[in-house]
Amino acid sequence: MTPVAAPPTLRLTNFINGQWTDSPAREWRDVINPATGEVLAQVPLADAAEVNQAVEAAAAAFPEWRRTPPEDRIQPLFKLKMLLEDHLDDIARIITQENGKTFTEAKAEMRRAIENVEVACGIPMMMQGYNLEDVARGIDEMMIRQPIGVTAAIVPFNFPGMIAFWYLPYAIATGNTFILKPSERVPLTMRYVYELLEKTGLPKGVVSLINGGKAAVDALLDHPKVRAISFVGSTPIAKYVYSRAAANGKRAQCQGGAKNHVIVLPDADMPMATQIISDSAFGCAGQRCLAVSVAVTIGEAQKTFRDSIADAASKLKVGNGLDKDVQMGPVITPQSKERVESLIALGEKQGAKVLLDGRNSKIPKYESGNFVNPTILDNVPATSDLNDTEIFGPVLSLVHANDMDDALAFLERSAYGNQASLFTSSGSAARRFRYEAPAGNIGINIGVAAPMAYFPFSGWKNSFFGDLHGQGRDAIEFYTDKKVVVERWAKEHSRKF
Ligand code: NAD
């Protein structure tokens, strides 16, 4: 029998000037399914010359695109919304294959993506400026918003579909051109999305896609024609991108890592709190910047919550996110699994009790997957390094506080400030928490306080570098320059006509 040749591995291309373009990159990476270990594709790591081509094409497309009326600029977004709806399952399947999260989680992230497209369709209203007649006798003043030029976003692996949409729809609807650099670990989702974008009738050069790693990011940061950079990823890289963008005179918004706390008061509805906190801590295998990773219990909640969360977490079904009934998928790479397991060991060494141990997980049929089962560390000491380490895996730490003062002081000491939540049935405790908790996103009886597309999204402290957030009205501010015009027209002149 003639041996059947293995199918050639899919080699990804970049989308530059409206064309899928073979990359001359010398470096390539395998894209690997984290549940099966299967190689899905090879992704090029673009160099500065290739990034330059994308920026020049985006710069060339800008003058005509900015002159296109806002009403016409949003028409491709209406088409995109329909295409995303029609292909939701296909996109979600790709997300699960390259990222590992469950199919349901993948669909949910695309719903959030679509919401941003819908909100950006309101640009003809949202982009308006304001004016005032007679700021002095016969003199009028107006503020108009203008697009800024070529913009770029650099995004992480954990939401291959959603995060690009915090930026792309607003950038182009306001009249800018836009370049996306997805995570080299999960480039397939955006490849598919850009194939849909191609069908929307956007002029060439308005949106581009460059695959790559550090060299591509540095080239975007240094290119004089890139005016604005949006970044989402880990704190050290966010800080680096923010500094280098600022040194090059660019506008920048850089979201970093997180260590999110939830305070559980004894008066909380314990079954509801348990369900929601379990979803928050272990959903997406804990690889969410809004995942709860430390639960601070007060009073008798120490025992009631500890028992109920351990029970709930132990029942979660772990496996390939495409398989029926699976509730939690793998972490992204074998290195990530190793790191998460070593941090569990560190917590144990520094005095925490491993209440539920997810190390050495073996999932039948998926021996090559990067699985870590839900893990709970009880009584993590205040001195433990884990208190300031983003684990980014399915690990929940439990700590106990005497009262709200203690608990809030614990949150205050954290280097991060992405999200903080409270579970209670007391309105005054909730108000105090909302008022004092040191984080950019607050949840009251909510586990993942992800703002809707029409609200701004960003953390505080080391979770965010910049001032204008993603989404909503902040996105309009970020993607436009404000121009103020003061006008006087002499009466004599107007009388001539
Ligand atoms: P990462 O920082 O490793 O990578 C993010 C992006 O930066 C990728 O596109 C990557 O190619 C690029 N990059 C990596 N190293 C670089 C370097 N040395 N120089 C320039 N660019 C570089 O992050 P990740 O592992 O992909 O994502 C997980 C992290 O993202 C977590 O820390 C998580 O908390 C954070 N995150 C934050 C938010 C938020 O809104 N605050 C949202 C999602 C994820």
C-alpha cells in the first residue's frame, strides 16, 4: 500500500495592504493545541521590515479613510457583526483548539467581542464634539474630534477572540487605520476573523494583521508613523511597552497582570457565592485577568466557604474543551503547567495547606495535554510570596481576616488592582467596599466584574499603565485628537454677499 503523506503543516501568512502575504520571516513557531499536544500550524515571527510594510500600507490608506463619512465607515462593522454571528461556532471551535478553554467559554468571549462592534457602530453620535457661540462678542468656539492616524494593538493569548475587539472597531470607526499583532501562541482565531473582515468591503490597508513576537512589537513601538499603541499582557511587558511607546512620543494604554481578591462575609448567600467564585477562579483554567485568585473570608465564612468551595471545585470536570460536559480545559503550555505546579509547591513550603491538589493531573485520552486540576490552598500566610504572584492557573488561595478593616488593608497591600469583589447581603458593607476597595473593577456579588462594551475597562496599580481605558467613551478619546477652533467673521465681510 502506498503510504499516505502527512498533510503539510499550515503556514500562516500576514494580512498587509488587503492581501494575505507570505512571510519572509526566518523564525517560525509551532501553534500547539494545549489539550492534545497536536501541532495546528506554524506562525511566522515578523521582523521590522515586514512590520514596516504593514505600517506604510496603513499610513497610505489613512487620508482617504479619514475623509470617508462616519456613517459610511460603520457600514463594514454592521457587516462584520452579521459575519461574526453567522460564524460564531467556527470561531469558538478555533479558540478552544488553540487556547484550551471550553467551547462555551469561547462562545461567551465572542459575545463580548460582538458587543464592542455594536457599540462602535454608534460612532456618528459618539464622535461628535461640542461648540459654544459668543465665547466673546461675535466669536464662536468649537471642539472637533479627528482621527489620529496609524494605530496598533498587541494582545495576549488568553482571549484570542475578544481582546482585539476592545480596540479594532473603535479605531477604524473613528477614522484611523489599525494593525493587530496577536499572540504568537494563538494566531489562528484572528486569522479567521480577518478572513471575515476581508468580506466587509473595508478598503485595503485599513486593517492589517502581523504575526510575530518581540521583534514585531519593538518595530511597532519604534515606527514613527504609528501614533498609538494598545497593549494587553503581563505586567513586566506592559510596563516595557508603555515606557518605549512614551519615549517615542506615542499615545499608549497598557493593561498588565492581576491578582484579584474576593471578600466573603458571613452574611453572604453561601451557595450563590460558592458557585460564582468557583466559576471565577477556575473558569478558563484561571487564565483570566479577572479571575478571582484569593478569597478573603471573614468570621464564620472561613469554615462555611472553605468547605463549600472545596466541594464545588473537586466536582469540576476537566478535559478537552471540545468534549461534552467538560467545565475546565488545560493551561496554555507545558511550561505554564510546570510553573503553576511549582507555585503550588512554593505555597505549601511557605506554610499553606493544600486543601485540593490539582498537580499531576492525568486526563484519559489526553496524556499530552497541559492539565492542572482545580487547586485550593488554605491559610496562605501573609508572608508567602504567592500573595503578590500572579499564578495564572486554576489555583485559589484562601486567607482569613478578622473584619472588613483587615480585609481591605490586605487588598491595599497588593501590587495589583485589576478587580476586587465582595459577597454579602449587607448594603452598607457593599457601599463601603465600593467606596474603598483599591481596584479598577468592582464586583458586588459578582465574580468576574467584566464591564460591558459601553463602559471603560482597565485596572489600577500594576494592572494598568496609561490613563484612557479600553472600550466605550474612553476608546473614542484614545483614538481621536481634540482640535479646538475659535472663529470670528467680520460683519463687513458678510455684508458683501
Ligand atoms: P505576555 O505579556 O507574555 O504577551 C502579551 C503580548 O506581548 C503578546 O502579543 C506577545 O507576543 C508580546 N510579548 C511577549 N514578550 C514580549 C517582549 N519581551 N517584548 C515585546 N512584546 C512581547 O502575556 P500572555 O502570557 O500572552 O498573557 C497573559 C497575561 O496577560 C497575564 O499576565 C494576564 O493577567 C494579562 N492579561 C491582562 C488583561 C487585562 O485586561 N489587564 C487581560 C488579559 C490578559
